[in-house]
Amino acid sequence: MTTQLWLDAADVATLTRNGTDDVSQWDDKSGNGLHLAQGSAASQPKYFASGFDGGSMPRVQFTSPPNTGNTGDSLFRNISLSANSWTVFAVIDDQSNDGENWLLTTTGFAGANSKENRWQLGNGGGSVRVRSDSGNGGSANGSFVAGAQQFSYELSVASRVLRNGTEIAGVGSGTYIDTTIDGNFVLGARGVNGHAGMNGDMAEFIYLAGVPTTTDRALVEGYLAWKWGLAGDLPGGHTYKNAAPTTIPEPATFALVILGSLSLILRRWRCA
């Protein structure tokens, strides 16, 4: 298990912005230096110091026109990573299911065949799923739901998608083949110019090489849910449905203690 990339809108020091809060770079907190950037002003998302799910927490807003061929917002970099499976955790407030609606796209290779790994928030009538193209496996289709939520996507031989800790798409067609990510890593869209992009806010994003244990998954879900005001959406029986992952001595230290819990586990994953 390796933490590859970690983006956090609540850490304003990681966001490079201009005078109108357009974001040209979002820095990686994992320690790997995999910062994502966008040099084109027309395709830069925008930072807001508050307003996630209508509350006081910050957000990075991605917008994309309904016509998927038009330019929208994205952040990206050239990347080369190898693993036999991948997991994404993302807290978003998704507002549109027009055309194609992409959270993340990565380009990879299995032998000589190009693969495009697709992490979809929706596609017209639904199709929340994760898959690697050319029949290389993925999850079945889940239903699109607008609004604030946290996702967990697993791309592996047991590919699936979870929303707020509940599985919404299990293993679909094809058999996933190990894929080396070797090319563009695009956040918020399918292309670096924002093609097929999402419309909504992004709060936090964690990209892992591998699949976490049930215990570790619950910890991250709990951390994200309590930090971003989504604890009420966790399913009954979830380990952290009624309490955050760490005993909090005082409300004033809540965010710092929770962040410390995740920092420890992410560092452990990185060193594994």
C-alpha cells in the first residue's frame, strides 16, 4: 500500500492562486511532490474559502460546459507509477450529470496497448463507475446523485465504487490487468483542456497504489466524513458513524487531531 497523492482544500498553503483565486497549482501533501497544475487560465478551477455544501469549509470549484467537447477546468501532470491496483478517495459536491462527468483520468500501458483508466461521476443517465478501457475490467454502473458526498473507487480485479461508505457499483465486465500509469494524470476531467469535466466542488482527494484493508478504509472514511460534515451519511453500523476516528479532548483541537490520525496512516502507507 502506497500513498501517491493527497490534495486538501482546507490546507490553503498548498494552493497557488492569482488575485481572483483561480488555481494554477494544487500541491501534493503525500511527500511525493506530485503537484498538479494548469497553465491555461481558461481551464483553471477556482478556490473559495467557504461554501462547501453550503457551510464554512473551503472548496475548489471545477466547471465544464454541457458540451463535452468544450473547454472546462482541470489540473494535471505527467506521471509514471506502477501498481497492480489503485484506490481513490474523494470528497466532492457534484452538481451536474450532463454528458460525460469525470473525476479523474489516467493514461497507462499494459504491454504495448494503451489504456485509459476512467473514474466516472456520471455519464448522461448515470454510470458512476471505475474502469480501464479496451475491455480491461472495471465496476458495474452505479447511480448518479448530485450534492456533497465522499467516494471511494477501487480499480482492481474486484473493482467497485462506494459512496459515503456504501457500495454502489460492484465488479462489472472484463478482468482488470495490471496497468502502469505512464502519461497524463488529469483531475476533474478526461482531458487536460477540461474535456468531459465535472461541475462541482472538490474538497479532498487521496490516490493510493493498492487497496486498503477494511480497517484502514473505515478510518479514512471516518476522517473525511467528520472533517467535511458528512458523518450523517455513513451507513448504520459504520465504525465511525457516531464518533470521529480519534477521541477528541476539546472541540478546538478536533480538526488537528483528526488530521494527525490520517497523516500517520498515510505516512505508514507511503513507507510500506
